[in-house]
Amino acid sequence: MTIRLTTVAAATALTAAALLLPACTPAPPPGPVGDPDPLGHVHAIAPDGTGVLLGTHTGIYRIDEEGEATGPVGGYEFDAMGFTVTGGTWLASGHPGSSTPPELGAPNLGLIRSIDAGETWEPVAFTGTEDFHLITTDPTGTLYGIGSTMPSLRISIDAGATWTDGATLTGVAGLAASAEAVYAATEEGLQTSTDGGVTFVAVADAPLLYTVAAADQTLAGVDTDGTVWRLAPAATWEQVGTATGRVQAIAATGEGLVLLVDDRGIVRLGPAPDETTILRPATASTGERP
């Protein structure tokens, strides 16, 4: 099924404290009458060739270069609280939907995996018990996640089959990993680990970010004032744009681009400062439902 993507504009600006508290929340309230949001809240965005993938309250959706949204991929309507892609593998976590196969877990999905671009999924770990609000992977395939049952960073080097506990972090709102380091956007500021998530230290002179993403040499994030930042290879922070309303999801690409979902819709920034493209604007829906 193909639908038009919309996003719900935030009614009020959120305080920094609220932005920094990751939580399992219900879908946002509907917009005005005649302007429903068929996808609900977007938890994650990931590059997908010339398009993007979205992890939402109602499954994974593929957005093509024309801005058309297709999904939920494979017909799986689970709540993808966490979603990441490594190589040809999709990994997700969250809660089952009304038609989710019971073997994927309830009330929490734990970690589930698809090796056929979302057409089928299989349980991997923590089935029924864990809900990873934040999950990311580095270029080697090492997984890092923070679940709802404990504050420790969890780490897996075998595609999610087994896990070890890393550092305990406070108030984590964003998690990202590059080849060199793991990054956590926390209420105490941006933290980084160069020992695989065992210990973290503050990143000097970093903006107060509430969401963060990494890819190759690109580290990006959004601060509590809505400024979008990118850490250049020379280790200097540069402003690459401004978000409109709350940023629901963010991703970085190896080409130095930043992808995000905010009140404008799906937005691409960079690589030059203030180079902004609306891949899919937030517009009134025709009322179609996936």
C-alpha cells in the first residue's frame, strides 16, 4: 500500500528537561479534524539508498525519493520504539501490534531481526521482556542499546545473541556509534566512550544535544534550542541548520548529510550550512490509513 506521509506539528515547545527524558509514550494527539496522521510518531530514521526508512508507532515505512510512503513493510504493524540498520540487517525493538506474530514477543519485543528488508522478522534476544528505546550499531556491527528495564548500556558483538553490560548513564535521550567512539546525549551533556561503552567522559565544548547520530566521519545532533550541529573532521562544531519544532528522529550519512523528522516533515541538511531540502513535507492527509 502507498500512502502520503504526514507529521503532527507539536502544540507547544518542549522544555529541555522533557526532551531529555526518553520514555515509552502514547502516540501524539491527532491533528485538526480532516488532518489525521496515518503513521503516528516517528521513532527512527535511516538512509535507504535515495530514500529513507522510518520506524514508527505502526511499523517500518519506506519513503522513496518522490516522498511516497509505503508500508508497513511486510505488513508488520508493531511499535518500533528502536530501529537501526547494519549492512543488510534490520533490527528493531518496541511493542507488538494487534496482528504481530506472538513468537516475536509480548508485551515487549526484545530485539527482533529481519534479513530480507522487513518482509519477515525473527526474535533474537530478550523476547517478551525488554523494550530498547535506544539502539544503534557501529560499522563493525557491534550493537549498543538502552532498554526500559535497566539504565545500563547493553553491548552485543555477536549480532544480538548475547549481551554484556556497559556504563550506567543518566537521562540518555540519544545514542550513536561510529568507528571511533560511542556517543550518548544525556541531561548532563554529550558523553563519549572510546572503550566500547565501558566508560564515558564528557565531550568538551559540545552543545547540549537531546538527539545525536553518527556515520563514518559525521557526528550530528540537535540542541535544546533547535540548532542542528555537525562535528567536522577537524573536531570543530558547525551549525548546519535549525529544526522546526521537536525533532522526532535524526540520522547522519557518510556524505556529511543530516536527515531528520521535525514539524516540516522529512528534512535533509547539508553538507553546506543551511542547505536544506524537504524530502517530504508535512501536509494534510487525505485520511488514508495503512
